[in-house]
Amino acid sequence: MANFDKHTALVTGASSGIGAAMAQVLASWGSNVIITARRLDRLERLATELRERYKVEVHCIKKDLSLPEAVNELYDEASKIGPIDVLINNAGFGVFDYFADTDWQRNSRMLQLNVTALAELTHRFLGDAIGRPRKAYVLNVSSVGAYQPVPYMASYCGTKAYIRVFSESLAEELRDTNVTVSCVSPGATSSEFADVSGQRLHKLANFTVMTPEQVAESSLKAMLRGRTNTVTGITNKLSTFLLRFVPRRTGALAASFLTGRPGERR
């Protein structure tokens, strides 16, 4: 177990799924945690659990990071609590539909949350963290969708490809500093993602589903090891590796088979 005593971690999208599991792991390592999401009631329930179980400080900040002004507000409020040592950029959502049929405002909110908020929050964090005596960490949550085109999730996979390349590039920029940048690319996870996006996976894809706890544990351990990019799960690792050897259109067709079309029963 890592020792994060007297550290402080900021976790976005922490009201459920991978974000909540990340907060659990960090608290079990002794880190104080700042958790943020839109649903304050869920944050407060999680905070009570973490305080009682791990005897750490937990602060809840209600923010909707799909709103442009929310990032500055969040970071200002979090910084008043104390220096942040670990930034977990987990907040995000997807849309499973024909791009042309999707309401543009929903697409715009997704781009703001998945890309702009993540980059801006990272920028704010680095301004404070670089040069400090203590090692600092950034962990950005991408997706296996960053490795291939996925029909009916064009914008979502585009945002995840940005996160992956952004993280890899930034990790190299900061190689000689005290800040480590890592990216994790989970596959299908038993969370609320499918309910929000409207996605229904083929039965074959269910064999690759991981729990949020599995994803969080492996992701954070990879972050500690300084891994720049991690794909969670053996099947996901194999599939992303094999994609290097097939035409891009073949990858898109395979993805379409697994996801189906919007409105189909799987």
C-alpha cells in the first residue's frame, strides 16, 4: 500500500463509478481527498464513508464542469483547502447517437467537460505544483475508444483521443520535473456511463467489463510507477495492441458490431 499521509488529492466526477472508487483508494492510502461532482448528496454520502473508514479529511465541492466558469471556481475553492498533490481528471460523459442527430448543446457540454475543463484544470494545477519539493501527480482518464474510430460516438472518442495524446505529450514535457503525468484508458466498466450515453453493448463485450474498483486500483498503481499510458484489463490490452495491425475502417466496423446502432436492442 502506498503512503499518502498528509497528501491532498482532488478527484473530479467523484459521485459514482471510477471517480468514487479512485477517492476510496486514495483515502485508503492515507490521502485527504477533495471530491467534486454535480450531485452533492452523493458526494456527502461518500465523504461520510471515507471519513469513518479511513480517518482522513474529505471536502465536497459541488460543481458542474461542463460550465466554462466552473473550473476556475473549483480550483480556487480547492486551493484554499491546501496544496493539491494529486489531480485526478475523471469527470466526463459520452453520447451514443448519430452525430448529426445529437443536440449541439449536448455535444458542446461534452467537449467542454471532457477536453476543455480537463486541460484547464491541469494547467492551473501545474502552475502551483511544478518546482515544489514534494512529488505531484496528474492522472487523466481516457478510454479504449481513444485507440480507434467508433461510429455513433464520434465526439466522445475524439475527446478521449485528445486526452491520451495530450497526456503523453505533457508527460514528456515534464519528464525532468517533480510532476508525473499519467493516462488510463479503461474499457467497458460497470458504471452509469451506458445509462447516460444511451449505449448498449453486444453480449460479447460484457466479458470485458471491469468494476470501477478494479480500474481505480490498477490505474493508481500505474500512476505511482510513473506509467505514462495504461490500458486496464488483459482483453482491452490485447485488443488495443491488435488494432495496430488492422485497417482503421476494419476497426470501426468491429466497434460498430459491438456497440450496435442507436436504438437497437442488444
